[in-house]
Amino acid sequence: MTSSIAAGRDFLGRQFERNKARLGHARQHLFDRDALVQAGQTPYEIIHRDGPVSLRYYPPLTDSEIELADGSVLPVAKTVQRTPVVIVPPLAVNMLVYDLFPERSLVRYLRARGFELYLVDWGTPTRAQDRLDLSSYFADLLPEALERVRAHSGKRKLSLHGWSFGGLFSLCHAAIAGADIANLVLVGAPVDYHDNGVLGERYKTLSRHAGWVRRYTGLTAHRLPAALLRSPGRLNALVFKLTSPMTAVKSYASLVANLHDEDYVSSHATNAAFLDGMVAYPGGVVQDFIDYLWIDNVLGQGQLPMKRADADLSDVAAPILNITGRHDVIVTTACSQAMLRHVSSRDVTCRTLKGGHVGIVSSETAMTETWREIADWLIARD
């Protein structure tokens, strides 16, 4: 009898402590989530600024080895690879995706493999930048940043790592820059918007209707004020989540079920900091989305999304590593690999991996399946 009472008391005590932890973690997640976030811990230096755009340089790691999320340990390379790598992000996202956790950080991993590493941070465009369009990024801002990389590193040829729209920027810039780009790592990079699964069918429907409107009214997105088409960060975050609504629902359901676990709550807060921290698309960029990509599908035809282009995708000759996600509904494998119909590159490697649009760049699967291959592929071409 006494042992049963003691066991019951112990059970109630454990439940009390568990519920106390749940309440404390819930309060912190709601009101002090920044304290839980583990992202952005790899040191870097800002070596260039231009308005909202900044250029990061990641100096050599001071550790002799780093721990990875799968429990393995990676020795930090003692020799530096010859060709610097520049990470070219997409618009709208914040940079935490490249440095989510100390043990699951793409920038930390690449630096440990011996690459001189830079990252272009597009920043948060204000309404004063609403006239920026796609070519402003790949034909103006990106070349300026890359020249700063060359001045800092002393190397002319650079390798670009572009995810999502960063891949589009990298591909289009390589068409313009020619031999100055040594290698292209393109992850979930969109090309043929009309061959893009369910989204592609919607773009084709939009294209048919928009063609009728153009013929009879002359109206295009570029005839509207750019400021009118600006897409705020909160809207971008919502649209991104709606591409996989059940994933978002399951994520918060799991958070509720695991509120007692401090590590789980911290991990959830870290991922949410990236997903909830998206920034605006300038109105000029949205004009180009609508007219050049969704309606006219110019990249799918090998053309650059800009006025009076002097180059096209056939001018891309750099080696390409094309990585897509088997479950990516934002950029399908067919959409991305359409670039192969147009580029002149003779050295092309394609990989389709398990994962969605974000997973192929930052998940544990990406770390174990993609990052090593990216590094090995680049080193083999160094």
C-alpha cells in the first residue's frame, strides 16, 4: 500500500514537472522565441554593402573538426581549395537557411571542406527599391558583388552555388559573364515554368488568358505601377507555407506534443525563424515574374528574363551540377533540368534527391546526401 502511494506521488510529481516545462517552453516560444533560435552562429565579415545588399566573407574555422547532425565528425581541411565559392541566395528568404544549426550549417560545412566562402545577402528591399527587377540582380548587383569577391580573394574565376531563384540568378549571370564562372551548383533552380507540375498547368492557363487580355487591351504587368505589385514578406511566408499546408499543420501539432522537450522546442523555433522571417519581393521583380516567367516562359525558351538581352542560355558553358527534389512542388525536376536543352555546358551532372524545395538545401538529408557531393564535385574540378 505504501509503495503504491509513493509510486502515485512520483507519477504526479513527474507530470507536474512535465507540465511546468511545457508551460515555460510555450511562454518562451510565444514571447521570447529569439532566445531559442540556434541559427546564424558561424562567424562572418561584411566586406561590401550597396543599399540593402551586403557581401559576407566566412573566414577559416578555428576548430580542428566540426560535429555534424548525424553524429559524425568532419576534420577541418588544412589546405584551401583554389576556386572560391559564392553562395547566391534567392530573394524573399532570410540567410538563416544556410546556417540553421551549428551541426547542420552549409556555410560551416563548406568552410570545413577548405573553400574560401562568400555569400551575397540581398537584404530587405524597401519601397524605394520597388523598381528593381530580375536583371537588376543578375546583371547589376551580382556582378558588382562578384568583383568585390575577386578583389578580396585575388582569384578571377569563381564557383557559384545558387538555390531556387539564386540558381536562376547564377545561371543568367553565367550566360553574361562567360569564362569568369568556373562552376555552377544549381539547387532547385527554375527554368521552364510551363513544365512545372501542377504549378506549370496554372501558369499555362494564366498565359492563355493573359494573351487574350494583351491582344484586346494591351495590358501587361509592366504597364502597372511597380509599387502596386510589391509582395510583402508576410504574404511570401504565407504563400510558401500554403504550397504544403499539411506540413505546416503537422509541424505545429508536433510542437504542442513535444512542448516538454527543450531541444525540440528550440529546433522548432530555429526552423520557424527562417520560414516566418521572409522578406518582400520588389514590385519590379513581380512584374518580371508575371510577364517574363509565368506568361511568356522566356527561360523555358532559352532566353534571359530581361529587356534587350545580348546573351541567352546557350552562352552558358561552365560545368553544372543540377540538384532537384523528388518532392519539390515549387520547382520540379522537369522544370529545372529544362536548362539542359539550351546550355552549351559539356560537363553536366544531374541529381534528384528525396526532399522538398527547402529540404534539398538545408535538411539532414541534404547534409548527408548533397553537401558532400557538392564539395567533392567542386574539388574534382578545382
